[in-house]
Amino acid sequence: MARRGFWVRIGMGVINSTLAVFSRHTWQGAEHIPAAGGAIVAANHISQVDPMVMARFVYATGRVPRFLTKASVLQVPLMGPALRSTGQIPVHRGSIDAARSVDEAAAALRDGDVVVVYPEGTTTRDPDFWPMHGRTGVARLALATGAPVIPVAQWGAQRLQDPVAHSVRPRPRTPVSVLAGPPMDLSDWRERAAGGEPDRTVLSGLSDAIMYRIRELLTELRDEQPPEQLYAWPPKRPATPDGEGGR
């Protein structure tokens, strides 16, 4: 998608103006966003402000991002048509159309667009804002299209809107940081999936690999030690009398 369109200009104008007041950004790794061609930007999800932060980050590289957006949001008067006109992709959760969003995202990637994906599917519920378990949609997209996956960590947006505490604190010049890593080497995963539909083991394994890389970047960004487990939230339940535990 080219850098054009009335609603893209209006939307990015609002986003840039808002974040210029309420955030002070530090961006690293923007050179890893390809100048052309389809690409998947896979990021951690810590706040409802995240899409604004990621839109600004990607747009500054010369690309127009496309997001997977709840279908209900695209039905809101005025906002919905505006978002649809910028190419946002509806997500039909809990319906027979749920797989359609993956197909539409794959088509966008094949058309050469940048698609931003939050593999967790929702804002983290981890009280320390470490990533939760990733869903397999991003793995499906990567294997189906061959598009590069650029892992991205972000930190600071939760200070503006905290999904754990359910609070909003729009303070001027709040530090917000983004760190993008180089495209992941997925050759081994693509080899495992060659010749047919990838099975659950491959999809889950690739999803974990992507989330692990995002967590590595987030650890660098936060300069803190992550939890010992890849997914510390939700915590594991105590073992049952037969010796089995679970989530």
C-alpha cells in the first residue's frame, strides 16, 4: 500500500500529533523494516495505545501498516469506514469467519503490504507486562506466504494506558521505546512444513520461537531479567493428586 489516501493522512496526522504531546519516543532497528515487499511485524502487546505507537514507528520508515482489527470496531459509525478505507483487516473472533482474517492478511502480504500482528491476540495480563502465550496465526501467515517476520519489542505505552490496572494516565512526554530485530531465520520451520499443511507441533513451535525472540528484545529494552519460564502468565496450577498440573 502506498503512502497515500485521505484517511491514511488524516489518521497518521492525528496519531503523530497525539503521540508528539504524550510520548517521547526512542526507536531502534527501524532499518529492519523492508523498504518494499510484504513483511510481518510481530510485536508484544502491552497497552491499547500500542497500535498508535506501532503505526507511527512503521509509517516513519516509509511504509503504511495494516493491522488485524476486531470486526466490531470496523462497524462503529465514522470510525469503522475510516479504518476500512486504510486497509485494516477485520478479525472475526468466535465465528465461522474467524479464519478469514488470516486469509485476508496473507493476501495483503502477497500484495506487498506490511502487516502488524500481536501474536498474543490481546493485551498481556501478566502483572509485570511480560509476553503471554502466542497464538498460531502469525506462524500460519509466515509459513503460508514466505514473508519475513520482523520481531519487535515495545515498552512504555503501558504508562499511558495500563490494561492490568485498567487505568489511563495521559502524561506529557512519557518515554516510549521500540526495538525491532532483524528478520528471523525461518528456513528450518519452512522445511518442516514443506509439502503440506503444517501440523500443530510446527505451528506451536514456530509461534513459541517468535515469542521467545520478542521476549529477548524486550529484555534488552527493559534491561531486566525476564521470568524463568517463557510464559509466566497465567501461572501454572498446582499439581493434582494424580501428579498432573496445568494452566
